[in-house]
Amino acid sequence: MSVEAKYVWMDGELVEFEKATVHFLTPALHYGAAVFEGIRAYSTEKGPAVFRLKEHAERLIDSAHVLGFRDLPWSVEQVSEAIKEIVKANGFASCYIRPLLYMGGRPAGLNL
């Protein structure tokens, strides 16, 4: 069974799935300048529960720092809240969540 998203969280706001785009020349596409996590949300009697949300959000931010992303505009807490917000906005009881932090803009060369 496929779960289709109506919304994604992009650049700090909810965006309709079809309108969430990146420029073709973004360094994330050309050089793999991105980090991601794979997270599960499970259906419970109290609603969806995101498995180890804090740990996943911490690892995502830590991975971005390792790759060289120094000044991230979001904290671990903000990423965690965004994940909960997107699960709720899409009405998912259970789902797979794939947060992705990537370098946008135009490529300036091979030195990230």
C-alpha cells in the first residue's frame, strides 16, 4: 500500500507536494551535497508515534555539520516539530519520513 504525501516541509514551511521543486543546478544534485535520515512513524491508539524522533533529528543535524553545513537555520527541536507537523498535515497514521538537508543555489565549484 502506497502512502502519498499532499504536503512536504521545505525551507521552513509546508508546501504542496507538486510545488516542492529545486533548481536543476543545485549542488545537491550535481555533487551529492546533502544528508538525510530514514524515520518511521507508527500507528498507535494515541495517534502516530515517530520512532526515536529526537535521535534522528540530532543525527541529521550532526551529519550536516560533518558535511560542512555550518550555519543551519533550524535546530534539532525545530526539525522535530516540522516532522510532527508534516505527519499531521498529511493525515498519516503511519508512514516513512525522509528529512533531507541539501545545499541549494548554484554550484560555485567542487569546494563545498
